[in-house]
Amino acid sequence: MTTRTKGLLYLSKSDILHLGGDTSALYMDAIHHALSRHAAKEFVQPLKPYLRWRGAEGHIADRIIAMPAYLGGAAPMAGLKWIGSKHDNPSRHGLERASALIVLNDAETHYPIAIMEGSLISGMRTAAVTAVAARYLAREGFQHVACIGCGPIARMQLTTLLEQFPSIAIISLFDLSPAASARLREELQPRFPRVEFLIAASAEQAIRRAEMVVTCTVAAEPYIPFEWLAPGTFISNVSIMDVHKEVFLQVDKVVVDDWDQSNREKKTINQLVLEGRFSREQLHAELGEIVIGRRPGRESADEIILLNPMGMAIEDIACAQAVYQKAVDAEVGTWLSLE
């Protein structure tokens, strides 16, 4: 790992794009590393606080979150992701829903060594989590993916899956805005001409015929019942609130990234725990336990498996560290003085 020698490195989104920040290759190993260190308990990750205030708490996606973490291993790193989200940014302000900054701190001196635009890294690391999980939890050679919600997060999720899994032949898209589905198809089709992109008339139609489902919405209420999930389905519940409570109780395996992060803020798992219907003992595994082989992944073709990834700060730190190292090696970015 390159040590800090010039001050603070600033990386803009264009810098990160120049480094390949919109492609999955930059993130997969970093996510695998973060999950492995998580399973080995070589991390510190306080529960992330949600900042809301009166007049700004009208939607579940409206908040600013502080996500600090330390990630151990051969090249330890600490840092913070500071991420804001407003569900109506696209319609009211012409902005993307989420914005973020990531700060990295040297694990020995605690000095900041980098600050970078974080929304791209945040979205791509989330997609990489889905892809890493699919290696263990999806059917081998799966071909049909349903994507519910067709905004920027969906684009990153599907780009990553299509880059990592050449077996994918069909993508079914659904969004409450048909224009969003059509726009995403137009963006992805030229890059992946081998794939057939279908626009579904409903979420149910898309999900019922898929082997893998990815939710990429800002839904505040669940809408996916267990009955829509065919035998063998793997569902990555990225946007967290899309799946009915009963799905957690009826699937063959529930997997989370981090139990403590998942069992809070009145999310679905927390609601079930408070109702006495779910517990840590009923959880199949944290994803890192599967990655290191401590717990099994998919064990039969017909298992229905639900991944509920809340998102972990150590994933952001691992990916930002990979971006930082590549930027230093390629001499990309702007050095700022702390003096």
C-alpha cells in the first residue's frame, strides 16, 4: 500500500471514471476482501446514524447517513462515507437521488490521505455485493434476471452482473415509469448485444419468470409476496423495503451482510424481531461467512434464497482504498495541502 507522501489526494467523479470506476473489475476483489475481513472480525463498524430533521423526513429515502469504519488485514484503512439521499431530487432539482463523499484516513497516523466523490463508488460497491453473492447464492449458469426499478442503481447493478456472468441471456425490466425502463434498455443494449432486454407490464410479470431478482427502487412499502418467487430464485433485496415480511419467513435461506446493521431502524427484519417472528438463530448466515466457507451457500437447485444487504461502511472503505491505490499508481487526481 502506498503511504501518504504529498498530502491529501482529491478524486472527482471524472477522475474515478478515468480509472475505470464504472466497471465491475475495480470492485469485485475489494468487496470479497471486505466480506472476508468481516467474517474474520477484523473490522470496526459503528452502527450508522441517520440524520433527519423536521420537514425533511417525509420519505424513507430522505436522510443523510454517516458511515465510519476501520478495515483490517494486510493493508488496514479507516475512513468515512457521508451520503445524502432525497427521493425527489430527480423530479424537483434535476439531480441524482444520492450524493456522497468518502474520506480515507491512514490507519497508522490517523491523518486523512484522500477525499473523493462517493456516489459512484457507493453504487458500484452495492452492485459488486450483489454479484459476489450471486456466485454463492444464485443457480449456476442462471440466465434470466428481473430488475425492479430502472434508475442509476439499476444501471450499475445490471452492468456489474452482465460483466461478471456471461450466462445471462434475458433481462426483464420494470419501473413505475415506463420511460425509465425504456431508457435503461437503450443504455444497456448496445453494450450487451447478446442479451434480450424485455420491458415487463408489472413487477409480478418480471419476477415470476426470473431466476434472479434485483430490487432497485425507493419503495416505502413492500409489494413482493412469496408467491411470485419461482423455485430456485435468488433475490437481492437491494432497496430493502420491497419484500413482504412473510417472504423472510417462507424462503429457504435468509442472508444479510451484517446482522446488527440489518436489525435496526424498523426495517423489515427489525419489525419481525420485535414481533417475535425472526431471530439471529433463524438467519442462515452473514454473507462473509459464506464467502470464507464457514457456512454453505446454495445447496440445491430449488432453494429460494433472499439476500438483504443493508450496506456496510467497510465495503465503501475497501473500494475507496482500491480506487485510491490505482489513482496514486496512475498519477490521477489533485493533491491538496493540509498545511
